[in-house]
Amino acid sequence: VSALPGALTGVKAYAWNEKQGVTAGLIPCNIVVNPSVNTGYTPMLNSVFSPKFDSHMIHFDRGNLGIQSCVGKVTFSGQVLGVIFSGLWLSGSDPLFGSPSTTYHTMGWGRSYGMFLANSTVWVNGNTVSFDLRPTYAGILFSELRVLTRPIPAPSTLAAGILCTLTSLRRARR
């Protein structure tokens, strides 16, 4: 799969899972407040801490179609911990969070935004990211959002944890 300019164009955004269960710690993110509405020219320089993250990509490339915006939302399994939209921070996080089978526009000119969203808006609420992406600011070829979420344990791991808890509670009553 290619996420290079011109590879995934159209009127809709593309979304895919990247790496899951990544051990990372403190990560630079543009958006870390949940719930929040984020727009405009206020610089967003933040960081988020978690022992592990699941990573997901939202990608909108209007190409030469004359499309001005893409509006949509994506709901994830886990709570949204952070969103990266800065081209520099996206490129810096590609090796850690990017899918090994995807070619990204790493360090490429025109990738997403700087430290502000310009004319775009991103809403974060619980496990949902809603967006109105407008890659119309000078020099922006396409918009990308890397969404970092809290990992959800696999069902077998969760069941084993519940079973251990129930067993220990049963022993405590004896």
C-alpha cells in the first residue's frame, strides 16, 4: 500500500490500522485533550504518555480533483490518547507506529500540516475522531491524522484476567 501523494486520491478519506500494542512511553502529539475541538492557527505542541499504544492512520488526498474538503468520522476500539497531524511529527513517528507494509511520504514536502490545522477541524470525543479536513493551505498536498489509542486486551487475555480475579475472590471468601 502506498500513502504517497497521488496514490490514494478521491472524495473520501482512507483509514487503516497501523502497528498495535507498541511500547513507547512519552510521544509528541498535536492533540492530547479528550474531548476537544481543534482548529485554526494556534500551535499545538503536546505529548502523551502511555506504556502501550495502538496506531491508526486517517489519510485524505484530494489530488487534482478540485475537492476542497473531506468530512467524516472514525470510531476506534480504544480511547483516543493523542492525534498527530504535523508533517514533521508524522515523519518522526513513521518508524515506530507506521505499518511496515505501507509506503509513507516520510520527510516529504507537503505532508499534512505544520503545528496548526489551518482551515481544518478535528474533534476528539472518547474513542471517536471526527474531522473536516481542508488541505487547501499553501504547500499542503494532503491531510493525515495518526490516531493513537489505548490498546484493548485480546479476548483471551481479558478472559484470563477475569478468571484470575474471580479465583482470587473465591479463595478470599474461604
